Amino acid sequence: MCSDGTGATPKTVLVVDDSALIRTMVTGVVTRLADFAVAGTARNGREALEQIYALDPDIVTLDIDMPELDGIATLGYIMSEMPRAVVMLSGAETRDAVDLTLRALELGAVDFVRKHALTGTRQVLGVAQRLEEALRAAAMVNLGGVPMLVRHAPRAPRRVTPRLRGAQAVVAIACSTGGPRALAEIIPMLTREIDAAVLVVQHMPRGFTLGLAERLNRISALEVTEGRHGEELLPNHVYIAPGGSHMTVASEPDRARLALDDTPPQWGVRPAADPLFRSVAGSFGIAAVGVVLTGMGRDGSAGLAAIRQAGGGAVVQDRRTATIYGMPQSALETAGADRIAPLGQVAESVAELLSLRRSPR
């Protein structure tokens, strides 16, 4: 394989889709990128597995809905038998399709690209841009970081107790590429002993964050919902920022509430973690813990610094277990951390830092 002139060998991509139109579109995007090359194409999962054995591509773009062997079954086989970076292509027009996309991310897919509504130049260009972003993330993935999540942890029974007060402490979590897989491990490990509200920003488009909240709710001891504007923050409740809206905390004299807005994206994303983290620092101060997990870019770095400056704690995922180390590395360089933790110890680190910071707001 020839290099791209920079000395680096282009990453090879196997394009898998039952639609000839989509295969042509994806191969066109890959061909235009100097640091990627098309290894081959396949029309279904069975052909894909044969091509992976024959061509050994670095990256696979994989349709979810295919005949003979669908994308989820194919992905499971890839990640268990011949792991490599996989980007899912998803129509995701229904609740079931969203659920399948999220399942693919839990199984180890790096990212996903929505391919619906390719009816005009603008839509095609939008999908092409998103695909390029996903391919560049796939080229940076740490395949050995986190094993495939095959099954969920059982949900502990929820004790029904009167909610007599709002949250007096907050955990704010930022994640992007690799985040759904990381959250599926961390959130079920949080117990009611943390006695804090948990606020999560996962870079994800509108329509997917509700599905993410529902999946996490099924496997977690704490209640997990998509955040709603104006609702009071309650302890032992997890709030997922809705796709397409920034989520912040608005403090009142005796309580704190969620605030959603559609102000411009930050770092190219909405929701972004920095606005949430800054608001948490201002409202909760020492009774806050910020967490930065896997993802590309710098989102969460400045916000984590604000939390630490206000007396709160900071947990950053370690390099070894991060799917993409960009956000954790940036957070460490900008803000530092009280704990640098592998994924399996993040929940424990959060609980430790909260116990050190118990204080009325």
C-alpha cells in the first residue's frame, strides 16, 4: 500500500452495506481522503466476514440492517474473533433502530453515522462530513482498552423512599466517542450511597439520548432519564443531556434545577460538557465531582478546571482503558485530576471523592 506522502500508510476500509447507493457513497468519501483507502466492499455480513479474513482491513463501515447476517451479529463476531475499528451505518428512524445502534456501541463499535434522507446534495454532504469524522476517530481507537460488553449487569432493586430534599451534591460526566460503552459500565456501578444527582453529557444527536437513557435505566440501580427543562435535581437520579440542547444547572435559594437551551454549539457539539461543568461549579462548589471519559477533542477540560477551582473533585479516565484518549488527555493537561482511574474504578473513585466533600450547599 502506498503512503499518502506524509510517510504514514493509509488506513484501509472495508465498506459493508446491502445498498449499492450507500456503498458507492461511502467508497467515494473514503477515496477522497488521502489518509484512507478502500480495501473492498461487501453486501452483507457473511461477505463481510469473508472479506475481513481475506483483506484484513483496519476499519469496517458496517450497515446495521442487512439480509443473511445483520450488522449486530456481524459486529459481535468481528469484536470477539478479529477485533478492529468498526463504524456503524444506521437508518435509525424508529425506537427499535435507535436501540440497535446503541447496542452496537456497547458491543464495541467506535461510532455511528446516520444515513437516512439522502435526498439532496446537502444531506449527502452532511453524511459525508459525519462519516469522515467517524473514520478519523476509528483511526485513533484503542482496541485493547475496553473489552466488548456482552451482557448488562443486573439492576439492583430500587427502594422507594420519599424525596424530601433536592440534591445536595452533583456528579457531572463528560464523554464522546466510546462513551455509551463506558457509561454502560459506570452507571450501573453507582449506588444510592453516593446521595448525589448525576448529570451526563454524551455527544450524541437528537433522538438517541432518550434511547441511551432508557437502556441505562434498565441496567442501573439509580433512575436514569433524559433531562427536562426546569425539573428539580434529585439525589440518586441520573440525567442525560438531550441531543441538540445544552444542559446546565440553574441554582435557586433552596434547590437546583436543570436548564436546557439551544445556544450555539461549543467545540462543534451540542450538548457540550463545558457549560454544564461551569454551572455545576458555580452552584455546588465543593460538593461537585467532575468526570471526563473517552472522546475526541477538548470538551470538558475548561469545565473540569472550573470545578476544581471551586473546590470540587475531578476524575479522569486513564489512557489504557479509554477508547479515544483525546478528552481525558486534554482534561489532565488543563485541569489535572484527583484520580486517574481505569474505567472499572471510575464509580469507586467518584464515591471516594464525594465522601471527602460532604457539605451542605
